[in-house]
Amino acid sequence: MSEIKSMIAKQLDALLINEDNNIANMANASALLMQNIQNISWAGFYLYEEQKDELILGPFQGKVACVHIKNGNGVCGTVLKEQKVQRIKNVNNFPGHIACDSDSKSEIVIPITKNGNKFGVLDIDAPILNRFSMEDEIILKEFTKVFTNHLNIDKL
């Protein structure tokens, strides 16, 4: 595990202390990922809108992105529906993949819930095949856990 990656959850925790604005925290979390993880092209959040049963684009770093993703559609919608991490080696082989960025080749998406409430997903794309390892998944799950601990539940 690289030294930079092993510190990313601790860096996020320090960034989010005493800040209860979820939008500001997602913006800083996205920027932190883009600055510290090599060979990625997009990092950000999709937020769950229960009334429409879909994800809506949240703060991110990278190219423009799809705004609405129905529950169960694409990688992000699948993660929302199943509440399980998806680590996709080749997005073109994923049934129903939504191609927001044609340069995206691999992807990892992690569900975000707090107190049983679906908040959304953390989505990270890469322009190379098979970019995300099991080690990356472990690191990003810890990163997401830290983020979730700082979520302001009054604003869910």
C-alpha cells in the first residue's frame, strides 16, 4: 500500500472536522481523491433522491457527467440498488453501462448510507483498464467510512 493512499482517509478526516456542510465536504473529498490517486479521470458523488428513486449528480472533479441515473441502471445505479461495491475492470463489458465519458475504461463505485438511509454513491473512473485493485477497494471503503462519519444527518 503506497504511503499516500494509506494516509488519504486520515487526510479526509482532518479536512472534515468541524464542518457540517455536506456539499462542502463532498467537494473537498472529491478534490482530495483527484489530487492523491494516480491514473483516475473522475471522482465524485451521486446523491440519492428518494422521491424520484434516482441518483443525481453531486460535487465532483473531472469532465462533465450524467446528471440523472435511475436506481438499478449502470454501475452507480446497480451499487445503489444492491448496496455493494462494484469494481469494474472494463466498463464496456458491464451490462447497461452508462457512458458519460467515452474515455472511461474502468470504475469503482461505493455505496454511502448512514443510519439505514441511502445517501448516494462515491464514483471513481479511470482512463485505463483494470485500474482498481482490491487494495484500492479497501482504501476507498475506509475513505467512504470516514466521509460517512462526518455526514450531517440533519441534511440527509
